[in-house]
Amino acid sequence: EAMSRLGTPLVGVSCFLVLRLFRLAFKLVDSQIDRVKSQRRQIMSMYGYARVSSMSQSTDIQVARLKAAGCELVLDEAASGRSRAGRSELETILSFIRPGDTLVVVKLDRLGRSTRDVLNLVRELEAKSAALRVLEPEIDTSKPEGRIILTTLSMVAEMELTFIKERQRAGIEAAKAKGVYKGRKRTINREAVQRLHRDGVGATEIARRLGIGRASVYKVLRTDA
């Protein structure tokens, strides 16, 4: 009976110690989870990309919106959206983007006008375990619905560009039929090319002096021969 009375408080103490140990263990686990989440937030980054088609345009509005969206770094450039060729800032972002990072643009057409180019870029990001986010309209390729919307909008953009080209072609054909279409204005001073050529200046030097391509020099010389 004495042992029974003694065992009761011992059991109570043991239960108390076990509960304390469980609480400490849970606190340690929570602390580890918070640390991992903090490290993940530090590792995952958002990079903004802004683009305009010509030097006369400004990327200021795009840059401001990208920074407001939380982009740690924003790169911008003036380049055509018809292809990725010559778009060095975009290539820079793609070269150092890491798993978990996100490439952010204000509008989808800032990445390109070709559906194929945009989708190839998305696949490239996915291969790096990165994502694409578009601010307007809101698209996030890390989510299934975002990928569906992206594909649909890209197809629509491609169709619109095709319609624009068809309208331009129809307008040119109508102007030709009326005899009012003169074509693109010549930007090469053909007389200067011929004069320098007669003076014995080589094609490379002619191109350098006139600020044109050497192929253009040869074309002028062949045409006017």
C-alpha cells in the first residue's frame, strides 16, 4: 500500500516530464520549419524584365510596376520583340535564374510577339524549375491555370499579328493597283557609293564611311553596273 501511494506521484511526475519533452520537441521542429521557410524566401528571387521596341520609347513605367510587384532586380532594353536575337538583357536573366525563381513582365508581349518564342521561353524556365509571372493580365505559370491562360493568350497574340500583316498586305496591294504605292524609301546614298567606288575606295571602307552594311554596297554596285 505504501508503494502504491508512492507510485502515484511518480507517475504524475513522469507524465509531466514527457509532456515537457514533447513541447520542447515541437518547438524545435517549428523553429526548424521557420528557418527553412526563411532560407527558401531568401533563395527564391523575382527578376523583372522590361522592353520597348525603340530607343525613343521609355521603360520607366514598366520598371516602376515591376519593382512595386517585388522584383529585386529589373533589367530593361530597347529591342524588337519579333525574335530573341540581340536581346542581351533577357539572356542575362535567363543565364542566372535559379530553381524557385520567377521571371516577371508587365505584359506578355514584352517577352515576344511569336507564340513559339514565348512558349519556348516558358519551357526553358520550367527546365530550370523557375516560373513566369505576367502582371497584366495576371498569369503565373507555376499554377496549372496560368499555363493554360498563357498558351491561349499567346495563340491569340499570334493571330492578331497575322491579321495585322494581312491588312497591311491588302493595303499595299490596293495602293499598287491605284498606282500610288512607292514602296520603302531608299536609305542608301547610291550616288555616294558609286562616287567612292570610282575613286578606288573598297567596299569595306565605303560601308564604314556611309554607315551601311558591306552587303548593301555590293548590292548597289551590282544593280547599277
